[in-house]
Amino acid sequence: MKAIVLVVVEPNKLDNVCKALSRLEETTKVYEITGEFDIFTEIEVDDVETFRHILKDKIMKINGVRMTQSSLVIGEWK
């Protein structure tokens, strides 16, 4: 199952957070983006409980992460 996590980071921490997200084995994509959020991250998980663990115990504990918004992918068109 794929999950999308949008991340807001503290000023001057963007590169460090992107590197830390890229090192997670569950991460498949990390993009710097413009707009309300700073990073778009796609992760691959087995189930919702695994997703919760990754978000709570890995992503939210990265130094510089201020806020996340996440969604589970329920269908893929392209």
C-alpha cells in the first residue's frame, strides 16, 4: 500500500529532512515542492498499522519536521 506524506520543515532544515526521509527503507520518492508544504514523500507500507509506526516513530521524529499531512493511496490511475 502506498502512502503520501506532505511535510512542513523548520527553516534551514530542508536538506537535512530530505536526506533523512530518503534514507528510510520504506521511502520510494522524496520531492522538494512549493506551496504550503515543503516536501512530498511517497512511502510503501504493508498495512495501516505499519504506516502509523513509520509516521509516528520515524518521520515525526526527524529533526526539523514541524508538521505532516498524510493520505493513503486508494487507487492509482497512472
